[in-house]
Amino acid sequence: MSRLIPFIGFLLLAGLLGFGIWWNTGHDQTAIPSPLINKPAPDFKLPLLYEPTQTATRESLLGKPYLLNVFASWCIECGVEHPVLQAAAPTLGVALVGYNYKDAPDDAKAWLATHGNPYSLLMADTSGQTAIDFGVYAAPESFLVDAHGVIRYKHIGPITPEVLDNELKPAIAALPQEPR
Amino acid sequence: MRALRPLLLATLLLCAGAALAQAIEPLPFKDHAEEVRYQHLTAQLRCPMCQNETLADSNAPIARDLRNQIFQLMQHGQTDAQIKQYLVDRYSEFVLYDPPVARNTWLLWFGPLLILLVGAAAVIATIRKRSRALTPTTSTATHTALDEGDDW
């Protein structure tokens, strides 16, 4: 029996290392879970990209759920997710709100002219100051906000067809059914 | 005097280099103590984007923004604890290099101690077993016990 102890020890260690490999291939290791999930979205007041004299606020967006998509023209991964968002936008069931992050307005407009504009509303955070309140640290990031202004889901990184089907759509389906 | 001119020029150029290095991120600290506090605080916080770097070291855009934010919060008279809480509220405890002792970090804090205790228990058990096998040297029964001990 005592002969088996080192072997059992080895098996336990191999099991632990195997678990580590399995665990780390299953999820994005660089994504930090947001502490804002199930909390009210932070207050913000941002100018619209195309009408900088008008602003959008947390209050003005209350009443209907929306997907807040943080993007920038300098962000390469945003170009990856953009076609996915564009194809999904009409059938998503929630409004797609664009959050232009640390971008020159002219660059953003040129980028949208090339890639298409699926957003029903477009806000611009040129300094990135408001994004700190949202815990944004890299584009693209997406927040699902319900009709009461509560953040229900966050995805860090591009929305791929897999993320869309396996995470985002179930999260939208799980939203409270009757918006005030 | 004329011979000294290149030397003077070189010295000035060196100073200019040092001034430029400082000018990458010029923050208007009111005194040296404030600057030390700022450096100390940013060195304790992790950049959320390049996760193996501190906010003080990182060159990522978000690290620059957060450093500026920390500086602004310091100007508003916030304490180090308040500033850390501000970042934790937005970026989770991930930003702290020194995680607090809480229920979900017990394993992190006391796991090594647990492994040490298990190891110590195993060592003590082995020593006891061997010493028990070795004490009655004259009896014939110990032969088999000794053989078993040699398997290790």
C-alpha cells in the first residue's frame, strides 16, 4: 500500500494540472468580471456623435432595454465584431446604442461610413472619462442594460457569432418581459 | 573658454534629455510628499488591460487615464483607501495587487499553510512509523517491518 502513495500523489498532481488546462481553455483569461452586473448603470451625460449639441443620459435611455456597444475606429477587434452586430441588429430585440470611445469624431464618422452604422443612437466619449465609471478598459466591450437602467450582462472583447448565440441572446431573453 | 564650449553643450543636452523624460507625463504635484504618495499608490494597483503590470509601470491608454484619475481624486482630498475603493467599484478587486482577506480569498491566503500542514503531518506519520519499526531491534518480527521501510 505504501508503495502506491507516490503514485497516488502523482495522479492527484496530474489531475490538478489537467484541471488547470481545462479551466483556462474554457474562458477568456484576460476578461475581468465586472462588479457592475445587476447594478444600476452609472450616471452619464454624453454628446451624440452626429449632433454634438444634443446629449444622451442614463435617464433619457430609461424605459427600453438596450445594448451599449463600446467601439472605436482605432480598435481592430471592433472591425471583427462589426459585421456580426450589423447582421444581428434588426432581430436583436433591443436597441443597439453605440459608445464611441476615445476617438476623434471625424475618424469615427469615416469608420462608420466605411463599415456601416447599425446603431440607433450614437454617443461620443472623446476623453474616455465616463468610460471609467463603466469599468471599460479596452474596446470592444458591450453592456446589456434593462428598461430600469440596470446592467444585466457584460461582454469584454468582440461579439462573435458564438457569443451572440450562446450568451447575448439568452441574456436578452432573460430580461424582464414588461418594460415600464 | 572656447575649449569648454563642447563640454558645456554636451552637459546641456544631457539635462535636456532628463527634462524630456520627465515631460512624458507631467503632473503638477504640489510637493515631493504628494508625488511619493502618488507613486506608491499607483505601484499597488494593477492595470486592468495589461494584467502583469502595475498602473505605475504600464503604458496602456487605460493605465494613463486611470493614473490621471487617481491624481484628480488625490487633488479632491480622497484618501488612498477611498481611491482604491473607487477603482474596485468599477474594475473589481482584480485591480488590487494585495487582495483583502475575505471568504472568497481564504484559499488564496491560507492554502499554502494548509499544504504545509498536510506535508508536516505526512512527515510526522512517516517518522513515527519508522521509529516504531526500529526500536525493538532484537526481535525477528522487525525484519519484515524494516524491509517494508526500505521500499521508500
